[in-house]
Amino acid sequence: MRWLRQAVGALGALSPTCKRATRLQSEAMDRRLSFSEKLGLRLHLFLCKWCRRYGRQLKFLRSAVRGCEEHESREAPQGLSPEARERIKQKLQSSRE
Amino acid sequence: MELYGDFLFKCAMMRLRDPAHAEDAVQETFLAALKGGQAFAGRSAEKSWLVGILKNKICDHYRRASRETPFTDLEFYADEERGRFVAEGAFQGAWIHELGPQEWPNPGASLDNEEFWQAYRDCSGKLPKNVAAVFNLREVDGLDGKGICRMLNISENNLWVMLHRARMALRRCLETNWFGKGGEAP
């Protein structure tokens, strides 16, 4: 079993730290990672369940909020105040004339 | 206006967080819609057409704001949860297991829960204005990074840092205030 421990140790040495992996996982959502970044991240995720969770949760966050104005209930609760409504109405009226 | 005023205002409030600015954006949206209104035929798509105009107006607002003061914010969350990573030794930079990301049970079920969205709005409200703005442009509107950088006159690297910290902070906040409590209202 010593060889196994050594192999895992060697892989671990090539893999980025968790802190670095959180940054890479975020950037992977915004840009193409370089080959070595991708390789290191893959290796890290293979070894680390915390960072796998982290990545899943970032993707959940993205899919949850994407296009969220389609769902009215997700927006801020308070609408236009009566005064603001009146101001906009008047402005629209005067632009029509 | 009667039909969509509230809805557009809510959208604008989520982005701009300031009732006066949101009101302006809604007003400009209706003015632009009036001008271009004749060309618009399909009523079913009216709402998304108005939302499209509103988004442009909000982008104009950010553009103006970024000309007055730099949009980059590298202060927020600069420690990037440092206290949750091992500080030194062979495992430096690894999650301290009890403080690392916890399992979120069935997160998809939260999407239909109004209280989840209340928690989300609270968390999003804790982000600084500019950080929330880039997060919304990127994740809610799905704009690409280069476009956001041009609009706000910030570097790509700074955009990535801001997005990384926004995601990290939101994830942490939702875990603490929602998922960590079993997905129940706090």
C-alpha cells in the first residue's frame, strides 16, 4: 500500500490548493482555462470532495439566477410608489404632447 | 405603464438598489418604448421587449457611473475566506474540513420557495454595489466578460477577481442563511 500512498502524494503535489481551485473553478465559468490549469483542476477535483461540492454549488447558483426576471416573485417585493407612478405618468403625458 | 410599471421597477431595484435611479430607468424605458412603439406589433412579447429596453437603460447607468468613479472593487472579500483554509504546513491552502463547503440537500427544491429568494436577495444586498452589478450582468443577464469589461472600463483580470469573490460570498451566505438551516426560513 506504500506505493498507493506515494502515488496519491505525487498527484497531490501536482494539484493546486483548494484556495487556488476555488478561483480556477470560478474563472472556468468566465474564460477558457489553459491546458495546465485545466489538468491541475481536474486532478484536484478528482481528489477533493469539498471542491467538487463548491463547483456544483457555483453552477447551481448560476442556473438559479440566470434570467430570473422571468419570475416575478424573485424580484424585490416593493413596487413603484404612488408618487413615482404619478411622476412617470406626467412625464409620459408631456412627451406625447 | 399600468401593466408593467411595478414589474419593471422591481427589476430595476434589484440591479440599481436605489429607488430614484430605478424610477429614472423605468421612466426612460417607457419614453423609449413610446418612441419606438409604432414599430412594435407582437403584444405577447411586450414584456420581454420592455425588459430588454430596461436592461439597456441600466447598462447606460453603469456606463455613466463607471466614467465618474472607477468600477473596479478589489477590497471586497479580499481575504477570500482565508480563515477557512489551512494556514500553514503540508496542507496549506486546503479547506479546513468542518469549515469547507457543506452538502446542500436538494437545492433545486428551493427555487420555488419564496423564502429562498428572500434569503438570496438579502445575501445579494450584502455585496457592494459594483460587485453585485458585475455578478448580475454576468450571471443573470449572461453577458460575456469582454463586453462587461468594455462597458465598465475594467480589466478582465479584475472582473474575474470580482466575480470569484461575489460567487464565493454568495455561496457562503446562502449556506449560512439557508442551506445550513435545512432550507427552512431563518
